[in-house]
Amino acid sequence: MYARYALHRMHALPRACAPHTRPVPPGRYAPRRRGPVSTGTLLPPRGATALRGGRPRRPTPYQVAGVVFWLVMTLAYWRVPLCCDAGQHAAVIERLRADLLHPRHPMADLPGAGSPYYSPYTVAQGVFARLTGWHGWAVVRLAGPVNLLVLLTGLGRFVRVLTPRSWAPVLALAAMTLLWGTARMWWSGYLGLLSMTGNLGYPSTFAIGLTFWAWALTGSRARNVRRVRYVGPDGLPGLAGYAALGALYGVIALIHPITSVAALIGGVSLVAGWQRGRRAAVAARWALAAAAAVLVAAAWPYFDVFVLPADGSVDAMHRQLYDDLPGRFWLALVLGLPALGLRVRRESWRDPLVLMFVLDCAVAAYGWVSGHYTYGRILGLAVVPPQFALAVELAAPRPWGAGRRALAAAAAAGACLGFLTVQAGAVVPRWLDPVGSEQPPDWPSYAWAARYMAPGEVVIADGRRAVRSIAGYGPNLVAPPWPDPALPEPRRRQRLADVRAYLAPGSTRAERAAVVRRYHVRWLLLGPRDPLPEEAVVVAWSHRTGEVLARVG
């Protein structure tokens, strides 16, 4: 006790004998040194507490919530049978398993050169499948938790760039998954809880996770005013960091081109809103990043990403994205727009989230006016700025004013409404659901038919589910259900017409034989009400759906 009191008095006295120091005025005390100096012990270096039994670092609220969310959604994703576009992605992996350097068309017995499905993401999956021997469906199933991990870490990093408030990432995750609307939206790139159960394994989810990472790194560098010779906030030297960041944007463009449009808008908004400094130096740094992005995208050998904006073959199928926009997004807009308004009033219209939202809406409006409805897919990321702005506002320290309290109450009510009307079926099984929430699609497996067909054999399939699923097991279709630049759209439509002619009740045996010879058809996968051609031989049938597998040719 006496030693601690003496040490306290020593700090209080003027340090007249110390050179180059200012004496402490009477009545004021110099700041005390931290640590157990009174015991004569030395402070351990930082990071040594785990080795020496010190108090461990407490996890942040987002780390706890992120781990719980990752576990729950991984189980929810694995609970739901793969459906919809999963067959397409499994087929891509199967073709890469067969030939990594020169894969065939994902769903037809045709060359695959120019297909945008062969991205760095799917090529990496193909390498993994070749090394492990796993089939395409298993790799897509495994990709779900991996993509979710990238998404969660990217979200946390980006929100921490927006604000240091520890609860903001937790609230941003809740807003992103619950605050959409009260109408169901099942589409890749839309990250509501229900939609996640089907699209976690898709390239779009991985691309959105990388987009959050790219925004976080862009925002960190835009706010960083140090000279380029120093290490940047992302741990890379100045100019090298800008080049690496540009390469990341190029990879996003290759993995999911439409997501890269939103990624680019976000990057431009962050730079325009936060970047300060000499204009020439700033422009040179970001020009280097843009050049790196273009170089990475142009160097990819499987397809040319720069010809995709002129390809309108997929616009018609995206027309439905503009249906019932108020019902799908009203919760995000009603609750998020006031938060964006607060940012405008508190800062300026140059706030990055405000710019991001305005530019995303402008691109979506262009898609509607021009008829390029593919740009409607940007709507899934257009609601992220209001969702995240709301999370930042509600993470503010208390005491709150009346306006923020009202906003918090409305957000809580909106989250409950969104969960109960649309999202509950993602995590609540039907047998535990007392209100009968809408469940994810329950598609059948076609493994019963695939075990009779060798990879690469051609099948004529009828029925929406069979056509979208069977190619994921290795067989080829006569007519792929989705457009692809690797197959000109007129030729794909001709193939669809030939399939309809083959399955028509009035088709003759000679007409069907001509289709079989033209496309080397080996199998038929028909619905329970489809007429079976007289020359076909039934091999198997499904007890669940009543579909029939028959051999021809």
C-alpha cells in the first residue's frame, strides 16, 4: 500500500530533472501508467495472454450471431431438396469433371466454348470434383455453407467500414434477411431467408459475398488519406492493394456478371462519397484498379464477358422480376428510406449508401424502359443500402430520441411481419409450423433415372422439373431450358420445336425416328400423362411422380 502511494506522489511531482519535458502544473496529476506496475512485474506483450493464461478476448455480438446463423441456415439449406437452377449448376460441374480445359455445353451435346457458366468459381468447383470424385449435386450441396461463410464475413467487414458500432452488423444481417416485403420472392441473388434455402449454393451468393468484401476494401481505401508508399488498411502496399482490389472486381464480373454491375456501382459510390485528396493522385490509383479489373476479365479463356451486355437472349425470362414490386420490397423501402433520409440530412447527398441506392434504382429503371429485363436482377442488391442504413441508425448508442425509438419499434414490427408472412418456412419445418407458412419447393430426385443413363447420352425430357434436373447427373438434353451464348438462340428454339414435335400425340414413327437420328437420342423421360411411343421400351419409373424412363434408338 505504501509503495503504491509513493508511486502516485512521484507522478504528481514536477519532472524538473527530466530533459525536454514540461513540468506538471500544481494541482494536476500526470496520467498513471496502465498495468500492475506497483508489483514490479512486466506487462506481457500483446497476444501473449492466450499462451500465459490471461483473460481471453470476448467475441463480438456479430461473431456470436454469425456462427449461430451459419449453423441454422446450413441445416436449413441441407434440409431442402436441391431444385430449380441447381440442376444447371450441377451440370456445369459434371462437364468440367469430364474435361476441365474444353468442357462441353452444360446441358446439350454441343461445344461449350463461350458459355458464361464456366467462370473461375465453377472451374474451381470442377477441380475440386476431379480431385475428390464427388458428383455435381454433392459439390453444389457443399458450396452452400462455403458461400454463406464468404457472405457473412463480407457483410460484417463492410458494415464495420460504415460504422464502428458493434451491433450494426447483427442488425444489418437481420434486415437483409427479413425486411423485404410480404410477397414471396424466390430468385438467385435475393437474400431473404426463404430464398436462401434454395440459392446458397449458387454462384450469385458467392459473388455477393465477394461484393461485400470489395466494398469493404474500397471504403477502407477511400477513407484512407495516407500516401501510397505506406501499407493500406487492407494490409497490402498502396499501389499493389489497388491492383489487387481491381482484380477482385474483375473476378466478380466473371463469376456473376449482373452482380458485378451492382458491385461497380457500390465501388463508385464509396469513392465518390468518401475519397479526398489530390485529384490527380486519386484518379491514378483508381485508374490502376479499373485497369486491373479489365485485364483480369479480358484474360479469362473460357468466355468473353464483354459481349454479354449485347446478348438479350435471357431478357424475356427476367421480365417477371418487375412484377409486384411493392409487395416484394415495401418493408425495406418504408423502413429503410427514412434512414437514408437521415444520412442525407446529417451528412450530404454524397453519402455512399444514398448514391448506391439511387444508382441501383436508375439501372433497374433502365432495364424496364429498354426491355433489357436482365438488369432487374440488380433489385436484390438495390435494397441493401436502405437495409444497412436502417441497421446503422438502430445501432446508435442510447439514449434515443423519439424518432429513433419509433423507427426501432416499426423495424421490429416489420421484421416480425416479414418473418411470419414469407420467411418462416425457411427455418420452421412444416410439422412444427402452427400457422402453415409457405415452405421451400420440394422437388423430387432423378437419381432413379440417372443410374441407367451414361454421362453424355442424350435424353428427351418432358416436364419442368425433369428438364431442369436430369442434366445435373451427366446426360445431355436435346433442348436446354435456358439460353446460353454457347448455343445461338435460333438453334435452341429449333431444338425446342423438334422436341414438341416428337412428343406431339399426332407424331408418326418416321418423324420421331428422324428426331432420334438427328440428335442421337437414347432415352425418354416422360410424365405420367405423356403418351409412350410404340418403339420405346420402358426401363424404370418413379413411385413418387409416376414419370417413366424409356429407351429408344
